[in-house]
Amino acid sequence: MSSAIELYDITKVYDLSGTAKVEALRGVDLKIEKGELVSIMGPSGCGKSTLLNIIGGLDNPTKGRVIVDGINITSMHEVKLATFRSERVGFVFQFFNLVPTLTALENVKLPMDLGEKLPLEKSKERATKLLNLVRLGERLHHMPNQLSGGQQQRVAIARALANDPSIVIADEPTGSLDSKGGAEIMQLIQHLNKTMNKTFILVTHDPNVAKMTHRVVHMLDGQVLETTQPSKGEPDVKGALEAQREILLAEMEWLKKALLLEEVRIEKEPQAYNDAVTEYAKRWKQLKRSLRDLRLEA
Ligand SMILES: Nc1ncnc2c1ncn2[C@@H]1O[C@H](COP(=O)(O)OP(=O)(O)OP(=O)(O)O)[C@@H](O)[C@H]1O
Ligand SMILES: [Mg+2]
């Protein structure tokens, strides 16, 4: 198998008007093989969407090298990048992002008509086939608001496949569906991955979704921690470690919020505020240490 995606030492820094910088990715190395179905997991803000956007050519890294489908897109010009995206990558989003004024068929046709590679009659035929493939052959002329969430996501998946991309990237594709709807979308993605031999990379917060992929990439704080293979019966000790890590991270998130709440005391009770900051800093250090220990044992 050759690689669909190769990332070398990817860093992404968002520079917020020169005052504050956010290091969203800090040295990510990752390879994804052709035909793999990979999930990316990790706490909110750890850089999952940033990573997907860089893979999909929606954003450039600050540093590092991005090779997708054998093409080095690292510092590709926006015009070329747009062509690369439309020909090679399909996108699926949490909230479907269908055009509300177009029917299911027109939504799926749209990327083909924009690409101008197929005559209009052919694009209609292909869109119909794709909607049949996602089992929506009987809903071709429905508007998005006449479809259930799961059905809208199936239209979005058909649209992602419109220009026959080699890679489909999906940012929380089941995030706004209930567990049954989410499982159905995952079964469809598994089916398409297997039958069409396309590479799928999806971000999820749901361990049940991750279990339905070949490999899980675990991220934390802008870095890749480890990758696991759920379908090959990985011992659950990793799951337990992940759960502990989630709990520690949740407390750290809570500490940050709590500290913001304390700020009302800065003026009236500066001493109390300072004491609180000291306490929080102490606890923060403990949590960081525990996280580091977990990583060593993983
Ligand atoms: N355009 C931007 N400008 C500035 N900072 C950004 C931008 N996009 C993302 N960030 C910051 O980069 C970090 C990573 O964000 P990202 O959206 O990749 O996280 P995520 O893992 O996808 O989170 P979630 O699970 O909540 O979707 C966050 O701290 C976020 O605030
Ligand atoms: Mg995100």
C-alpha cells in the first residue's frame, strides 16, 4: 500500500493580530495509507479540525510538509489548491452544509457542474447514481429541510463523492445525529471505504464511532499521542488510560473556567484572588504531571 497522506513535522500557529499566538499543531508526523479508514480523537481544541483542514488543503501549515495523494501541497498557491481540493478531496461536515434552496440531486450535482468536467446530462446521471448508492434514490427531489438529519448527511456524503475524490475527510460526521443515525452513517462510510477503496479520515468524539474505523489517532494539545487499532482487539487498557486522560483534561478545562470566574475578585479581594490563583496553579501542575505519567505508561 502506498501512502494517501504524509505529514512531516506539521506546526500551525494562529497569529491573533500580533498580540496572542495559538499553537494549534505542534510537530505532527502522520502517515495514512491508501484505502485506510482512520479516526482522529482528542479533547476539544486539541487541533483535530486544524489537522483535517491542512490535509484537505483548506489551510496551510506554518511549518512542515504535507503530501496528499503523492502531491506536495505544502505551499501550493490558492488557485492550484482549489483545483487540488475539487479533484482529490471530498468534504463532509457536522452540520451537513447542504445548499438549502437546492434539491438533493442538485446539491450532489453542484460540485460536478462547478468542475465543468462532465456535460450537464452526465452529471445528473452520476448524481442520481450516487444518491442511489447512499440509499436515497427515492428522495432525489426533496429539499434539505424535507429530509431527516441522517438523510441530509447521506446527501452530503454523496456530494463529497461527486468528483470521485481519492480522499474523503469528515469533521464529526455523526456529531449532530443520535446514536442510531450515527451508526447508520458509519456503516455507510465503512461500506464506501471498502467497496470504492477510498481513504476516509474522520474526526469524532464518540468511541463507538472510532471503534468502527481501522485505526484511531489520539491527539492532545496539538500533538499526536499514539495510534491504536480498535478493530484488531486492542486490549482495553488503552481505553482505560484514555478515559483517565479525559477526566484529567476535563478538570483542567474546569480549572481554566473557574479561574476566569474568580477574576471578579481581583479588585475587591486581591488577596483571595491571589490565593485562588496559587491553589489553581498547584493543582494544574499536579494534573500536568499525571498526564505526563499516563503518556509514559501508554
Ligand atoms: N482561525 C483560527 N484563528 C485562531 N485560532 C484558531 C483558529 N482556528 C482554530 N484555532 C485555535 O486552534 C486550536 C485548535 O482548534 P481546532 O478547531 O483544531 O480544535 P478541535 O480539536 O477541532 O476542537 P473541537 O473538538 O472543539 O472541534 C484551538 O485552541 C482554537 O481556538
Ligand atoms: Mg473541531
